[in-house]
Amino acid sequence: MTSFRQDARYALRMMRRSPGFTAVAVLSLALGIGANTAIFSLINTLMLRLLPVREPRQLVELLYRHPLEPDHRWFACSWQAYQYLRDQNRVFSDLIAMSPVSFNVRGEGLEPGRVDGAYVSGNFFSVLGVRAAMGRLIGAEDDRMGAVTSAVAVVSWSYWQSRFGQAPAIVGRQILVDDVTVTIVGVLPREFFGMQVGSRQDVWIPVAMEAAIRHPSRLASGQDWLGLVGRLKPGVGIAQALADMTVLDRRIIEEETKGNPNAYLRRARLEVEPVGAGLSQLRDQFGTPLLVLMGLVGLLLLIACINVAGMLLARGAARQREMALRAALGAGRWRLLRQVLTESLLLSSAGGLLGIWLAYPGSGALVRIITSGRARPFFQSDHIDLQVQPDARVLLFTAGAALLPGVLFGLAPALGTLGSAPASWLRAAGSSGETWFRRLFGKSLVAAQVALSVALVSTAGLFAAHLSDLRNLNLGFEREHVLLVNLDPARSGYSAEQLARGYRELLRRLEGIPGVRSATLSGASPISGAGASRYATAEGRENRPGEPRVSVNWVGPWYFETYGTPLLAGREFTFQDQGSSRAAIVNQAMARFYFGDSNPIGKHVTLELDKQPLEIVGVVGDAKYLDLREAPPRTIYLPAFQEARMYGHRFALRTNVDPAAVAGEVRRTVRAVLSGVAVERIFTLTEQMDASIVPERLIAVLSELFGALGSVLAAIGLYGLLAYTVARRINEIGIRMALGATRGKVIRMVVVDALGMVTAGLAAGVPMAFLGRRFAASLVQDLPLNGAGPVVFGAALTIAVGLLAAYAPARRASRVEPMDALRYE
């Protein structure tokens, strides 16, 4: 320990004596370690961290996958189906049901607002092994369907703390949940926020209360939104659980779809997935992008480590006399090796500490990017709450990322101290030359940095091109100058008829706002998800088994004009359609699928669960509603004002000015016309589109950042080696200039040396770039692999950076005075 303290003190003095060297080395490592820590923290939160429940690895989730929609997985069943599966299965010790929702909560001394929560079965908390921090939790006695008189709720610790000020009298307090009086019977422990990763659920209510509260997605309406999670019995595996549950599930589906051979569920297949890390649509969205980014930051850290290794190698060569004197005075080789390793470990430790300091603001920025996206509509709250917190796994990862590079890349320069006898060191210390191995090793390190930088920059160009392609797709609508306004009439007290009249007046008033060209409303806006889906039967055509549903959207007059979707035939809806014969408009894809080349105008379509046919009055261009990457779905549009019930609450305004400039006037107009209707959100269509491609934006932006950092680190490595080489060759340069070499020849000598290292790096980096983009294409859908543009760009940028890095050392070499150089030691 005494020797270690001596080595540490000496290493700190060396770091203090060379502040420039120390700053560059520490910052290089901090950038690589910080980026790795930030990405790994998110991966840990979304994919690795287990739920704070009893034996989480025994939990599995039931999911459906349909062959027509292989990328979409879901599960939803009725209360009766849940009871059947719970009681009849032989593979689960118990089965729990839940349905994430959003409640309107108010009460005495409680500020009204919407709160994320869930309906849960009575055995939910007992199966998970969650115990109450105060009071009791929902139990089997609360599973009595329709037990409104004894309505109970459980709240989260954070909700109790933030909304109730941690009042000890919380148990027994009554609140209004969607206008139903509910008694709070318990508080959850601090660490438990539910099974939805990325969603903080604050109010929990028994499923038996769902019909009484009458949430818009209530079970009583026939919309079954219960998801199921089971706890495997000891010794039961995933395959056995799937086999047993598939048999039971088929019986339920056969019963529910009796008489309907084309039912969508008949072709769905059950899957059983481990869910010990929680349920999360965010994991499905961002799991692959985060793994891709982890690979990129791994390359960045490798570049940083090679950079520091090259710097240590150069400094080790400059300290040959010191090491020779130490050896001559009796220091053993292990003693010298330990001292050099101590210095490199202190550098990497300092880089690791600075990296942690950079990582958590960085991970916060990543969370803000992720939470700016549109949540998937199924099993996911619209509000994303992602808590990235350090734990033992993250700290161990950071420690490894800091110390392992210090050992590996400090070891190579340190081993140079073991290569020769002290006498040879003393002879070499007085000369200006260096061994061919040291020169070759140093150049190889720079070439490796260049190769990795080419791969990193070309990959960044590939992802940037992919993002550009997505933003420039033909979407079937014009995205610019459209303002979207979401209204929430749930608590307005207006009847359907009053709301319809108010919406008509609101549209008229909105069109009168200066700068607004047209206004409309709809049930769904582009890139926000389809309004609904139904099976369709066309006049004169028989349905074939396995045909997919068509998307349904309810729209107001001038909808297609406002969004810029072309009207190809027929007409748009008008207010005169209200109370007249039932009208419909179809898009090109639907018209072509059901009617071929014939004119669909005047023909009829009947939708599932609808006895009266719809007359097609118009055909419009195809537009995308769910995802930018999808093919435009077959879509039928129905008039929002034709039905007794209003289906559309999303208003859209096309403007001649910046849409944000009219947002204030829109709010005032809504308050003037419909004072009881809340304005839920105002945003632009462009913002909605960007929110739908957050994973692609995340990869593109960060890969560009990492590519730029990689290029800078490679430039620093090249500059450092050339500057060191020029300093070591001052005698040689002086002799050359004394013998007649011009400044131009000296500059050319240094630049050619730099281009040689860059060329060697390109020779290895270009094949790596092509292999890397093929690997990226296997992970990320629709990457543009045609053409070598990104690789050429990466190579050209690397050459430019290399020449820029060589400029200063070449200029310094050309200004050497021959007499001064000949006297230089």
C-alpha cells in the first residue's frame, strides 16, 4: 500500500505537470464512458430492471399475434373469459387481469385533473406479492361485479405525497373518480408504480367498478380491454404454458365467433412472453434503436481508448530516459510496470467520474426525446413517465467501462518498459530515433481510429438518410400549415345534439379567424391511429375468408380540403348529409380492392354490425393514419355529423400563416362557443409526424453526434502522433533542410505520412462500413442500402479531417531553423 500511495502521488504530479495531455485524455474517455453509461441506463430501465414484486421471473404475459399484422401484438378479453382461463388452466398458480386507463379525479381539497390508473382484478396485488404501505390493497372481496355501494380505490405513494401532502388520514378518505364516489382504502409502497414501464399509475380500482364508472372503454359496452398476466407454477416452462392456454383460448374464440367464419380473432395466435421486467410498448418501440446506439457508443469508446493508448505510447517514448535512470538505480521491471499502469488507471478513473457526470444529463435528454413520441394506443397511457435511476448494475457497468480500458490500453505502452535492458534504454535516451516497432504500433493505433471513425460516420449518414426518406414520403396529405386541436367534451354536460350544434358553430367561427383557410373535424387525424376498423361487404362481391378489416374514420365537411388529400371522384361531405341517406367516401386502396377498375360512385358497402348499407359518394387519395412506414390502409370515411352521436373531437385548421400564431385565438373561440368543453391539446401536424418517428430521430441524431465525436477523436489521435513524430524528428528535419530540402518538401513529407495512416485506416474502415450497414439493416426496417453514398461521405470526411489534423504539425515542421534543429536534443 505504501508503494501504491507513492505511485498514485507521483501519477497525480505527472498529470498536474501535463495539464493539456491530462485534459485531452480524460475528456476523450469521459465522452466515450458517458455516452455508454447514458445509453446503458436507458437499456437497464426499459429492458433489464425487474419489477419490484415477488419472484418476477415467474410472471408471463398473454399476447395475440395476427398473421396479417405480424408487428402488432395485443391481448384483450372479457371478464367472463378471464374467469374461465383463471379457473380452468393447469399451468399458472394464479392469473391476474388489468386494464390501464385514465380517470378524471376530484375531491375536497384536491385539484381536479386526469390521472393515469388501472382497473385490476381482486387478486392483482396478492399474486404480485405487493404489500400496502398504509391501509389495505384491493382484494378478492372487491371482485363483486356491480358492487357500487362499496367502491374502493388504492393510490400510489407519489400520488399520496404530491396530492394529499402525505396526510396520515388518507385511508377512508373519499374522492370522485369519473363522478363516482370512491373510498381510498390503502397506499402502495414507494417503489411500486405498476406493471407498465414508462407509465406512472396513481389510482387503482377493482374491475368490478368499471361498469359503474362508465369509462369510455368500459367492459359493459362490449369493448373488452382486460390484459392477462400469469404466475407460472414451479417447474412449468413457457412452452407448456403456451400449449395449455392455447387449448383454452381456442374454446373461448370459437364460442365468441360462432356463426362468423371470417372473424378477425379466428386467425390470431396466442403467445406467452416473460414479463418480469414489466409490460412496455416503449420496449417494443425503442429496444432495437437502443441496442443499435449501444453498438455505436461502443465504437466511440473504442476510438477514445485507442486515442488515449496512442497518447500514452507517445509519452512513454518521451520518458525513456526517466525509466532508464529508474532501472539503473534499482527499480524492478514490475515496479516500473505498476507505476505506468497506476497512471493510466488514474486517467481512466478520472474519465469515468467525469463520464458519470455527463451521463445523467445525457440520459435525461434521451428520456425527453423518447417521451416526445406518440405512445402506442394499446396498453399504454398517452402520458409517458420514464424514471432513469442508477442502480448496482449501472454502476458496475460504468466501473467496468472506466477501469477495463485503463488496464488494456495502458498495458500496451507499459509493456514497452519490459522490452530492453537498462543499458540499451540509456543509449536510446540520448538519441532522437525510436524503434521501428514503436513507430509501427503508433501508426497502427491511428489507422485503427480512422477505420472505426469511417464506420461510425458512414453509419450516421445511413441513419440520417433513412430519417430524411421518412420525412419526405408521399403521405397522402400536406403536413405544413395545419394546426390540430383536441377537445374533451366528456365532462361538458352537453347532449349529443347540443354538441353537434356547437361543433357546427365552432367550425364556422374557426374559419373566420384571420389566417385560417379552412377548418374541419374528425375522429382520427393522420399519423395518430385509425379511428376504428370493421369488416366490409361490398355490393355484388362475396367476402373471402381471412380478408382484413378496413379502417374507419368519421370526418366533417371540408376534411380532405383541409388536409390536402386529393378528391379523385365524387364529392366531399356537407352539413346537408345529416339526416339524409347514409353516405360514405372511400380511398383508392379500398375502391380498387372491392370494385377493381369499375367506378364505385353510387355503389353500396355494408360494415360489420351495421344493417343499413352505405352509399359511396366520393373517392379520395390514399393517406397514412397509423404509421409512416405502413402501406396506406383501405379506409372508409363516414360523416361525423350524420349519426346521432358525435364521433369526431379532433379539429384541424389549415392556415396561411404559422399555425402557432393562431393557437391563442383558437382557445378563445372554443371558450366563447363551447365554454364547458376542455381544450385537451393544441399542436401542429408536423409535430405529430415527428412524434411518430421518435425511434428513427433518436438513432439519426445520436449517430450523427457520435460520428462527429469519433471524427474529432480520430483527428486528435492523428494530430498527436504527427506532432510527437515531428518533435522526435527535429534533428532529421534540420539536417534535411541544411542539405537543401525546401519547406514544401518538408510539408509534403509530413502530409504523406498522415495520408499513409489515413489510407490504411480507410482500407480497413470501408469494408467495415459496408458490413456494418448490412448488420444495421437486419435490425432497423427499410434502411436505404442502395448506393454507397454514406460510405463515400464517411471516407471523404475522414480524409478531410486527416488533412486538417496534419496541417499544424506540417506547418511546424516547415518552420524549423536548421541551426536550432542541429543543436536540439
